[in-house]
Amino acid sequence: MAIKLSLFSVYLVFFTYYFTEVYSLVEFTNAQCESLDKDFSLFEYCFLKSVNRSYKYVSLKVKLLKVPITKVKVKVALYKRANGYLPFLYNITIDACRFLKAPNTNQIALYFYNLFKDYSNINHTCPFINDLVLDKMSYHSINTKVTKILPFPEGQYMIEMHWIAYDIDRAVTKFYWSLT
Ligand SMILES: *[C@@H]1O[C@H](CO)[C@@H](O)[C@H](O)[C@H]1NC(C)=O
Ligand SMILES: *[C@@H]1O[C@H](CO)[C@@H](O)[C@H](O)[C@H]1NC(C)=O
């Protein structure tokens, strides 16, 4: 019940802001990746590159060492910086295999997935058999997708994703960004 109510309020915030059209600018400030189980997955690279003032992008590649992987969950939590980073609004766990089979059934997961999918090779259903790549995800693209629906105030944010395979936390990725 509590979960349903809070989901409902998230939707409400979404649509309120969607129709009031808030224009803001997203800018990446850092990217961090950590393997929690080096027998399972290893990051080959994970970085934020500043080409110039207006073009920055994030790239990462993770090598999967125990393929095929048939059971994956992703825990997504959003943090906003105040005194340190504090949980903010979103904190959901997505069954990735179920979601990829029917993306339209989970609107919040779809919202996050849409931000990444054009730059990643996670565009198929489970199992995962190849290394996962996020290639030059730039914040320009994110701006155009997000600015109309971002229900957030200006500030420094961090989105933390835990990659859980077979119910064991295997890796963490953190993207830091600011909204101005
Ligand atoms: C920044 O770099 C991109 C990619 O090389 C280029 O297309 C763009 O014109 C550059 N912008 C500025 C302001 O130099
Ligand atoms: C997310 O929710 C879970 C379950 O309700 C809770 O245990 C966890 O501490 C929360 N994490 C954040 C970052 O809010």
C-alpha cells in the first residue's frame, strides 16, 4: 500500500512537471564504477571525458566472466547532495530480465532505461552473454529527454546502480551530475 501510494505521488510529480515544462540543464560531473565480485565482472574502463566545455560524455565497459547470466536485478537509487549525498525520490529495484521482455509494463524503469539505451548494448532480453558497454553517453541527449520531465530542483545529484546477479550484489556504478 505504502509503495503504491509513493509510486502514485511520483507519477503525479512527473505529470505535473511535464505539463508545466521545466527547462533545466543536466551536466555530468563524475562517473565511478566498482566491481564487488572480481570473479564475476570486471570494469575495463569507466570514465567521464570532457572534450570541451559543451561536450562531455561517459563511457564504460564491463567484462562478464560467468556468462550466460540469466538472472539480473538492478537497484536504482537517486541521491541529492546536501550534507553528503542523501536519498532522493527514487529507490527502486528492477528485475532486468522481466523488464527487458516487457518494458512498457514498468514506467519508472522505462524512464531510466530510455536515458541509457541508445548508448548501450543492453538492447536484448536475457541471458547476458556479452560484455556490457555504454558508449559516449553525452548529457546533451539526456537534456532533451529529461528536461521536460525532471521533477527536481537544481542541485548536485548522484544516481547509484547496483547490479545484482543471482541475488548477489556484483557491481556498483555511480553517475554524478548537476542540474542548473
Ligand atoms: C566540442 O566538441 C565537439 C566534438 O568534437 C564539437 O562538435 C563541438 O563543436 C565543440 N564545441 C565547442 C564549443 O568547441
Ligand atoms: C531503498 O529502499 C530499501 C527498501 O525499502 C531500503 O532498505 C534502502 O535503504 C533504501 N535505499 C535508499 C538509498 O534510500
